Amino acid sequence: MANHPRAALITGATSGIGRELANCFAQDHYNLVIVARNQRELEQTASELRHQYGVQVLPIAKDLFRPDAPFEIYDELRDRGIRIDALVNNAGQGQYGQFTTTDINRELDIIQLNIGAYVTFTKLFLQDMVARNDGMILQVSSIGGELPGPLQAVYHGTKAFVTSFTEAIREEVKDHNIKITALLPGVTDTDFFRKADMERSKLVAEGASKADPAKVARDGYKALLAGKDKVISGFMNKVQVAVSNVVPDSMVAANLHKMGEPVNGDESAHQEYASRR
């Protein structure tokens, strides 16, 4: 195989787990293609990564709520002659609230981001990886995909899709030199909860335990390099998923519903988070 600079594409790379995964790849001398919506934040992140690790970083500002966006990114990289050795599907959002009261248009956007973009990026880059018999894909899912999630019904549903989808395609390409891993974090100290208007939920309110995104990223990166099918980051998250596998789903759902309620019981916390950011 020709010796070429390795490159990783990471979505949602300007903050949280995605930003920490960028660090992991850059430390191993991968050049980076980082994708997010905010051009200024992308440029800032790219500058920091170049300065700290001495790697090349290409920032691409795209709105992954748009179904065409992954195709446009793939075409741009092909036209530039940039080969992606590692794909990291990380960008994702949720929405907090009773399903009957939340905004369906925002939920359709979330489905496009959390599922549509993952599927499209995976399809395009996995075809190339199979053709050359080499590559890695890390799908950032969630322990939410293992559990019913009242007040986050659509988010948990999208993550169940991601984990199942990842396991299926992993089996399909098992005879190729390709590593495909699902990373399942629990509640992590990122911007996700502000964007989902979840900050008043008991799950994430002040004093609630949140994982360090740097540790979550390292867990995912190490599992990917080791060729593991999936990794649940954090001991208590492993326990929670294990327990949920033996307890009836209705009981798990009732417990998570209670844990997810607003701290002060204020129903206004269930209202739609209308702002796009």
C-alpha cells in the first residue's frame, strides 16, 4: 500500500466528544477534515489543532440537517484528492420534552442529522474503503440506544438505529481489513444538553454526574484501534445497560422517565426549544 498521509474526517468536531476525538487522531499524526456548521468555531479549532499537533486540518462548514451536505463534502474531498482513512460520525442532537408537545420539524432535522448523515457518510466512504481493503469507521452512538427514553423519545430512537446499523454493516464487511466500532457514551459534559434544552432535567442538572468527554473519546479511539464492535464508556453506564437487559423495558422506561423529569417539576421545562442554536 502506498505510503500516504493518513486523514480522518470528524463531524461535530468543534466541541465535546468530537473535539476530543480530533485530538486523539491528531496525536497519532492523522491529518484532519473537520465538519461543523459554525465557520468561526471551525477556523478556531483548526488553528488550535495545527498549532498543537503540527497536522494539516481542513475545516468544512456544512449544515448536516441538509440531506445533500454529506454528498457535497464527499465530492469536495474527492475533487481535492483527499483520501479518508478514518470516518468519525459524531455530530448529533436531541430534543427534550413530551413527544406530543415537541416540534416535529426539529425532530425531522434531528433524524436527518443523527441517522441520515451517518448513513450517507458511511455509504460513501465505506464503498471506498472496501475497494481498497482498508479503513476505519467510528460511529458515536449512545447508551440511550440501549434504553427507552421518555422525554427524549426521538433521540433514543435514532441512537438505537445507529448501534443496530453499525453492527449490521460490521458483519457485512468482516472479510475486509476495515474496523467499524460503535461508541456508546452516557451523560457526558458537553454542549448537547443546552442545545436540547435539557439543562433542567434531573439527569443533567447541577450536581449530576457527567463523564469527561476526553475520557469518552479515548475509550472510543482505543476500541476502534483494537477492532472492537462496540464500547460502552464508563463503568456505571455498563452497569445501567446490563441491568436494563434483565429488567422489563416498561420498568426501565418508567425509571428513566422519573430521572429525566425537570428538577422543580415545572412543566415549562418540557416546552419546545425553538432556537436552532
